[in-house]
Amino acid sequence: MAVVRLENLTKRFGNVVAVNNLSLEIKDGEFVSFLGPSGCGKTTTLRMIAGVERPTEGEICIDDVVVNDLPSKDRDIAMVFQFYVMYPAMKVFDQIAFPLKMRGASKDEIKKSVREVATILGIDHLLNFPVGGLTMGERQRIELARAMVRRPKVYLLDEPLTNLDAKLRARMRGELKRLIKTLGTTTIYVTHDQLEAISMADRIAVMTLGSLQQYDTPENMYDHPTNLFVAGFIGTPAINFVDCSFVEKDGRAFLDAGEFVYDITEFRENVAKDSTSPELILGIRPEHISVNKRRAGENSIEAQVNVVEPTGNRTIVRMSVGKHPMVANTGVLAISPDEKVWVNFDRTKIHIFDKKTERTII
Amino acid sequence: MGKLALKHVTKRFGDKTAVNKLDLQVADGQFVCLLGPSGAGKTTTFRMIAGVERPDEGEIYIDDVLVNQLPPKDRDIAMMFQSYALYPHKTVYENIAYPLKKRRLSDSDIKNRVNQVAETLGISSLLDRLPKQLSGGEKQRVAMGRAIVRQPKALLLDEPLTNLDAKLREQMRGEFKRLRRELKTTIILATPDQLEAISMGDRVAVMNFGNLLQFDSPDVLYNHPTNLFVAGFVGSPAMNLVECTLVNTNGRVLLDAGDFTYDVSRFKDQIKQQATSSELKLGIRPEHISMSRSRADGECYEAEIYVVEPARPDIVVDIRIGKRLLTALAPETFRANMGDKVWVTFDQEKIHIFDKKTEKTIV
């Protein structure tokens, strides 16, 4: 069992509040990602869980035991770093065996554990090779093996894929996810890369400036972000935001964005009830915008194409609706810059935010 | 005018051939990307175009004039490096003005040009700042400004986006393209990132180990790669490449991949003509693999879901057929768990067949 619970966790460095009253629970066997931009507090939180940083306030519990005063080595956690610090001449076997040696385990125990872990990670054929000269993917697995061999209750991973190039990262994400899910150990994974977090984690804790914004499954974060920050941080290309005013007329409701007006009558009640002012923000993700050569119905909006970026199986289209920039992410499309097009939003996918509170209404 | 032609350009360093008999034509005003992994020869090619490296063989023409003997300063080519190399003690204005000062333009001419360039790049408000006060994206724009203010015949950009984080890179890609339309200068951009190359370039030259493998529009590179390397390098997630053996059985021609077979009878003539042996590779892009809970007609394989990555807007699904792992792309609504069984089909119109030995495309 390894349930990790953070209660009102706060860390201050002088006047800077690096982590602000963070409370969340990570279930046994769950793979949770702490996600946010530089300086959001994710690494500081990880370090407090690891025991290399002391909380200013609040508690960290592992399996209902408050571990604030427990030194790192007694917390039964293992950290996997982003820089694979390895002695190049050291054999893979010895690299993995290192933590057990430090613990004073017997030769037989060490041999058994190392082989077991190496087999699970598919590196048993490399055990007698020196570490230098191995691929990045192999080195990452060795680093994982070194953490696994200690059979910790919790794995803490600090941006382990950051130093890999885009193609390798994309390949390693799937492998790493599979490995972690197969192991079934509670895992906390820190990253600033939203694509990594949504591809891999069971749940994500999005943070900014020390505060938790939303803690949910990738699917919910993506489809039902609870505030402007989360909606804008998750998803690439980023969600389109358009400033509008809420207008009611002749029994219908609209979002008036100046250059266009969007009918939101079916959401009228919720918007009227939950908005603090008529200043709203319409949000629509690029892949939920369809680009048409001709007007496609009443809600079609005229736009001018600025840039077309083919990306293989999709096309990113950067447009202007009057002075509003808008980005669509469609399938393969034959259009050119300066063309006039008609865009439609998928009505089931629009978001409406309160501009003042930044909270999601729809 | 900024027409560029490289004919049989070769560069060796000791017994290593960095660039091998490169033939490349860049039309005036074209935006060409040199795409390839580290060591492909992109930077060496740039250095030879700029004139800081001499070719061992071959000729370089700028606007139909042979420039092999011309020193860099007379070639009118501007190069922008990965590290930006801004003068740390000069303001943004002074950095951009520098090449014009060297050319002894009048102060008022310099002011006009710098302001114009700054406006095009959206950095007018930064002219009084020092480089250390700028963000990564801003520094890059200043470096661009310094390169384009000379109104060069051609602009060489060496991995300009590499040092930026993912979000900024995505934004800058669009900006570059927009900018390029305003500049009308010939641009050659080197990058190891295939997404950058295919989203920005009019044409892309794919290089590896000093050789030019294919020079075409992004659309053609993606849909009609002429060899194995290009097929596997362009597109992400990468094309699935499966080793197979050609087998003739009961009048049908099949590709035997061990874990499954695929009927290629309809291509038997092409294969017979072009294959140098029975060792072939089957290529299929992730988006051309369909998954379903029920068995479909025709060639349909039973597979197990190995891992699902909801990399929205795409859903990347690794599936296992027998012992073989393939990557598929599923629609937004796809839901499945590790270990689920699905039925898989390949889009018949979209398969590729490569000769394993020659690495050339057959179909």
C-alpha cells in the first residue's frame, strides 16, 4: 500500500511562497503527474515528498504515517532523475546493484533482485556491459532499474525525458507509461510538458505560482478545464480565447465578439446564473474548428487565412477573424494563405469563461 | 534576386565525407528546409554556401554566378546561428544596426532600415534594451533582424528554434512563415525536427550522412517518400516499418511478417520488376491503421492494446500483433485499456513497400 497524502502543504523561501496550501491525495498504485510552468512549485513539492526539503507548514503522509520528520532514506521512496549520472566504465549490473550494496544486502540477494528488475525492464542482456556507449533509452531503463531494485513504495520522477530529442521522447513516453503501469507502484512524475502529462498520467495536478489549479484525469482536464489557466495550458496548439460580451435579445442569448456574434441560447440559463459580469471569454480548441471554403450554415464565421502549416496527417491553419487571431487544427486541407474561408465551431465543445474570475461557466 | 544552385558539392574532413555530391537548386524567394539528424551535413552545407568553408569538389552559384572563390563578405548571404551571438553590450538597436554601420550607411538610412525591420519583427518596443533583458523568443527576433537588415540575397538559418521550449517553438513556426511572406527573401533553414521542416518549407531537402535523399514538397515527402530513410524520418508518430519476406502461394503474392501476412497480389508486377530480393519492408502510417471491436471483412488482424497515450488531439495507441508492436492513431472518441483485444486493418490505398537491401521504395 502506498497512499500519499499532502495536507495544507506550504513552502516559503523568504517572501516567496513556492508552494501554497497544497492538499491532495494520491491513491495506491496511481500514476500522478505534477504539471506546470517553471516556478510553479512542482519540483519543490516533489522535493518535500522526497525529504530533501522541509515543509514550512502542513503534512506529508505516506500510508497514513506523517513523514515530515523522517529522513529521505527512511521514507521508502526512490527518486529517478533527469540527468543520468553514471560512471561510464561501471557495468550495468553494478550500476543497478549500487543502492542495495549501500544497504548492505547479501551477494545472493543483490544478484536475484538485479536480475529480476533487469528482466522486467528488458535490459538483462546488458548486465555485463559498461554503461558508457549505451543508448539514451537503455540508460533511462537502467536509471529506473536502480530505483526499482529498492522496491520503494513510491517512485518520484523529475522530468526524466526532458533531455531527449522530440522523436525519442515520443517513443519513450509509451514505453515508460507501460513500464510504470505494469509495475503498479505509486508514481509521481514532474513535468512542464503538458503532452507528456496527458499522455501518461492517471491524474494530473496542474499548478501555477505555487497553487493547485485542478487535479483530475487527463480527459477531464482537457475536456472540462475548470479555469482559464488550465484550459490555456493544456493542449497544443493552445485553445483559442476570444473576448466577448454576453447579450440577451428577443429571447435569445449571444456572445458578442465584435467581428462576429455567436448564438449560445441553449446555455443562456447557466451563463446568466454563473457569470459575475457580462464580460466573458469564448474558448474553442483548434481541432474543434472546421474550415470550409463556403459558408456552412448560420453559425459560420468569415475568416482570412494567414498561415498554413501542414503537419503530416493534419494541418494547422492560422487565421484572423477581423482582428481576432484564430488557430484551427484540421485534417489534410488544400488551402492557401490569404484565402477567405468560413469557420464553424463544434457546439458540443465550446467553453465559456468568466473574464473576471477566470472560472469556467460552460 | 536570390537564386542558389549547388552542383556536385562535396566536403571531406580527413576520411569522413561530410557532404557527398550535393545537387540542390533553390529558386529566388523560396523557403527551403534542410532536414536531417545531427551529422547529416546541414551545417557544413551552410558554411560552404556562406563561404566560410571551401568545397573539395563541386560548384556553388548565387544568381548564376560561380562563387567558390568569393569571400563571405562579398557573397551577400546572411547567416543566423543557433546561439544567436548577439553583442551583449550593445542595445537591440545597435545590434541590428551593426552590419549597416560596417557598410557605412548614413545614420538616417540606418535608422529607417532598423525601424522597418523592427516593426516587421514586432520588436520596436525593445530597441533600447540589452540582450540580457530579453526572453529567448525576443533574442531570436533580434538575431533575425540583424541578419535581414542587410537585405541579403539569401538568409541561412541554422536550427533557429532549437533552443526554445515546445510552446514557443510552435508559436514561432507560425510567425516565421508569416514573416517570410513579408520578407520575400530566399530562406534556407536547417533543422533536425521534421515537424518544423514540413510545416514551414516550400520544399524540404532530406539529408543523412552527407547525402541528399529526397528534395520535394512536404506533401510529396510525406505521401510519396522515395526511400526507407525519408519514410521513417518524416512524420510523427513514425511510419510503422515491418520486415517481411515475399511469398508466392496459391497464385497470390503475400508479404510474410511472421506475426501476420498481407496480400500484395495487386502489386505483383511492380514488385517483380523492382525488388532485388524477397526481403522487403512493409510501411504503414499510424493514421492509416484502423481499430475496431469487431472483426471486419478482408484482411483483419487480432491485436492487443499495449499502451494508450491520449496525446490530444490525437490518441496514440501501441498495439501488439503476435510479438510485433505497431503504432496506430485513433480518433478523439477512442476508449480502451491496456490488454483489450481489438481488430486491426490497414488502409489498402496507403501502404508502402520498400526493398530492404537497396532501401528504395517499390510501392
